Amino acid sequence: MNVSIGGFSFYQLLSAGEMDIFGYLETVRHRYGLQSVDLWNGFFADRSDPFYPIAEDDILQKIKRSLDEKELTVANFAVDRAHIWDPDPGTRARLHQNALDHLRAAELFGARTVRIDTSRGPVEPSEEQFEYTVMRYREYAQRALDNGYTVGPENHTGISLDPKWMKKLAEAVDHPGYGVLLHIGRWQQDTQTQGDRLIAPWVNHVHLDAKSLVSEESIEITRMLMECGYQGHWAVEYNAPSLPYIELEWALASAKRILAKAEMAMLEQGNGGK
């Protein structure tokens, strides 16, 4: 099973100064025995700056060496504060440069997928906003295709929580280097039952949170994604308020249970339900 742990799952430990990026990699590989990681730039970007500028090259090289030494695959690199749209042109330019800096880091790490959000917080939809968003994702998707990965948004915040808009965006970008990080069930309240299915054809990575890990519906959604041809990683993203190491053991076991049940359901369906 291609299972990983999202870096944000250890946000509490990071904030308390009890874990750094190297402790995270050590924990994923040797405590949980995983072969892949979901990097989050908050672990090594400068979070004192509102744009989260990328770390210095020597830090990035150390991270690369640690990944190689542990033989870890970077299933996804989730990038905050490099989103596509902001109403201020100067801010958009700064965000674009930050995205390019993080794409270079993703290429150094050998990331298979990269998440760059559509926006941060609420957005007033407009033709300018949509066309600019499409233009940037096409640019990033071509770079991703040229370097062996895919890039795109997550249903994370603001307008990206609207699955119909996300479907419209994916159809407009229409590029093989583009993909959507699907956070299962994270949609506007009135679209939760249809969101995952609408976006399924473009999914390049999956997040499971505490809510989806205890939902039997997640088994059906997982099976649906498998039937649509999804072969990527399934990442636990669960920032437990306490006992993080133990809670993540539970979360990983729950994710594996969901995947096993989804695979079993597919086999039973293939055997005519016998």
C-alpha cells in the first residue's frame, strides 16, 4: 500500500520546537516504517515571513541527502504561501516567484506531486481571476511534465472548496502535468457528497483526515478512485491535539484498513459479488 504521513500532521511538535524536518524524516522512516513522505514547506521555510520563503540551498541539500540516505520517496510536496491568486498584482508577482523557488526545491527532492493552492482564503470570482489562475497552472504544469511530476491545487481553502469550480478549472487547464490533491470530503457543506466524484479524473494525490478515517463512506470513495485508475499515494493528514505519535499509529492503521476494504470490495465485484 502506498501510504504516507503529511508533514502538517506534526504541526504541534514543530511549533513546540520538539521536531524539525530531519526528525520528521527519521520518524516516518524508522518509527512508522514507511517508504514515502509528504513534505510540507512549513517545516523548513521561514515561517516568520508571511510568504514562507524557501530555505537556503545548504538546508535543501541536507534534506535531499537525508531523503536519499533513508531511501524515501517524496509522494507530495505541499507548498503554503505560494498560491496563484491575490487581488493585488504586486502580491501575485511575489507569490509566483515563491512558487518557482519551491518548484525548484521539489525537483531537487524528486517530488512526484506538488500542491500549490488556488488562493488563500475567500475569493471574489471574476474572469480575470479565473484566466490568471488557468494561465499559471498551465505554466507550472508544463514545467512539471518536463521534470517528471504533476502540480496543482488541493480542495483546501476559499474557492477551491467548490467542486464545480475545481472541475471547471481542471477542464480549462487541460494539461497532463496538472493534477488535484484530493482531501477526501473537504468540500462546501452542500457539495460533500458529489465533490470527490467530480474531481476523481484529475486526482494525483489523496489526503485522509481524522473525519474520513472513521467514515465508512471513505471505503466507497477509495474504491471509486481505484476504479478510476488512481495509483498514487494515500496520505494521512491528522494534526492530533495530543499524543501525536500514538494517534498517528492509529491513523495509519485506519488508512490501511480503508484501503484493504476498498481493494476487497473491488475483488468481490470482479467475482460477481461471490
